[in-house]
Amino acid sequence: MSDKRVRPVEAVVFDVGRVIVQWDMRLLFAKLFEDPHELDWFCAHVVSEAWHGQHDAGRPVDEMAEERIRAFPDYRAAIEAYRDRWLETIPGAVPGVPGLIERLAEREVPLFAITNFGTDFWAQFAPTQPVLSHFRDIVVSGEERLVKPGRAIFDLAAQRFGHRPEAMLFIDDSPPNVQAADRLGWQTHHFRDGPTLETDLTERGLL
């Protein structure tokens, strides 16, 4: 608590997936597979989160999908669904978080974001989220070809946002991302749920 009082926050920096919006690729693929074991295998070996990370790092999704179809031709339809029906992996907002963003914006707290998100999917996703209009700048990994938890994306964000890392609060659900920001001097919040974040923001005098 004392650390929060002596380190004022000039800006709040959000992650997007699993902080502002829910994200689960299985929600899409569960519509395509009746056998739960086949669903598990597909999500582990064909379209896994680790493989999807290539898009976050800047690789075009069309190229990825074409390559994957050549490797797993029996799963063409599901791989094409990954490419074409991405928004079905995002069922809605994380409860309570958009409201917190609205409240911070009303208090004129500078808001920014750093997100691991591929450019093709970001182009589909961002227009569906009015809450993103409150953000002054968003660093998107696929656009920069830099991903969290690498240092380079945090350094770029600090430069673009115009605040010292120690004057910004970074909110992310991923422990490696939070730990990376900690090492670089950012104030951090390991996101678990909206009420816990609200308490932290309140204790810091931001709400």
C-alpha cells in the first residue's frame, strides 16, 4: 500500500485479450468438432495458441492458414474457420473492465494499451470495440513485429506514450508479461478479475 502512495501513476496501460475482452479459441472450434478428444488434439497440435503466436508476431494469417492446410489437409474447414471466423473466439467483455475504463476516462486519466494481436485479426476486432476509443495510443504487436514479454515492445510503448515506465501502471493477465514490465521499472497489476482491479485502482487514487 505504501508503495502505491509514493509512486503516483500518470497513465494506465492495459493489455487487451483476457483483460478487456474474453478470448478462447476453443469456443469457435467446439462448434466444429463433436468429439471432445479430437477437439483437444486439434487445439494442441493444429491451431494451438503457441502456433497462433506467429500472427501476433506479424506473420500474415493467410500465409499461416495455407501452410497449415498443406500440413493438415483433413482439417481444412477448421483451419479456414480460424482465419475467417476469428471474432467467434471473443465471446464478450471481461466483466466490469469496460466500466472501469469509462470511469478512468471520465477522470481524464491517460489510457494506453500494449497488446499481442495480429494485424489481420486486429483489423476485424478493433471496430467492434467502442471502449477502445478512450485509448490515446495502442501498441499492437503484429504491426510492430514485436511481442510481449520482449523488452523492445515495452521500450517502444514508453517512447510513444510519452511517460516514464515508473509513472505508468501496466495491467496484464500473463505473469511473464507482468514480470518483464516489473524488471523494466513499470508499476504493474497482475490481472485476475474486475473487482480486484477496481480495488487496486481505487487504492492508487485513480478512481
